[in-house]
Amino acid sequence: MSGRLFTSPMFLGFDHLEQMLERASKGTSDGYPPYNIEQISPTALRITLAVAGFVMDDLQITQEDNQLVIRGRQTDDSQGRIFLHRGIAARQFQKAFVLAEGIEVGGAWLDNGLLHIDLLRPEPEVRVRRIEITQGRGGVGVGEIGAPKPRAPRVVRVIEEE
């Protein structure tokens, strides 16, 4: 991607999202292995990869930060075999999917040459926080992020009439 995607000053703190989009766009355009992504419920997705010829020991799934990485590496068992035609290649692959914040991997299984990975997308919590408005300069300094400045105690004088 060339240039910045979120150029509006209204988008604050989206640098990590730009980096994730950049990483996803640089992914290989190799179509191997073919895959499907389906929505199986309002809060669940399923990735299915066609991995014919792979066994469970040949496959590895890892989650690296917000990236789901699937790797496949077959061992070459062609010793002593003579192929007249070899259309089923024993090749390695790596597929990476960028996951949104909060998406969790529910599980994975291999069935009839298809690797299925379930992803769960929990309903987001609605967070509302009231921000107190103070008189004068009461902002947080750069070195004090997360620690609000203490307020000066109020002194109330009572004047009694005699």
C-alpha cells in the first residue's frame, strides 16, 4: 500500500491497523492450498483448507499476535517409487490470516483431506465512560499517562457572625 490509509485527523491510534493491512496485502498471492471462509453463525467463522496428502504431523497452526498462520510441510516419501506422472506435489505452504481484535481460535480438525479451523467472534461489550470536566489545566502530562493528576483539596471557610 502506498501512502497512509487513515489520513484524517479523526482516526487516532490506528497505526497498528494500517500495519496489519499492509502485512495482509504483502501476503503471497499463491493460491495453494485452496481455502474457503464461511460464516457458520452470527459469531463464528470457519476456515477450510484443502490439504490432500497431508497428515496431522505435517501441519502446524499458530497464532502470532493477531495473525493466524497455517504451515504445511510434507516429508518426501518417494524413495524407491517410480512416478510416471506426478500431479500431486509434496510441497510446503504457509497461509496467514489477519484476525480482528477479540477473535479467538475455537479449534481445528483434519477430516478427509480438509483442515477446518473455527474462529469465534464474541459480541463486543458496549463501554461507556463519563469523563469529568475540571476547571483550568487539569490534563494528563505525557509522562503521566494513565495517572490522573490529584485535585487540590477544597478549603471551605465558615464565617460565623457574633
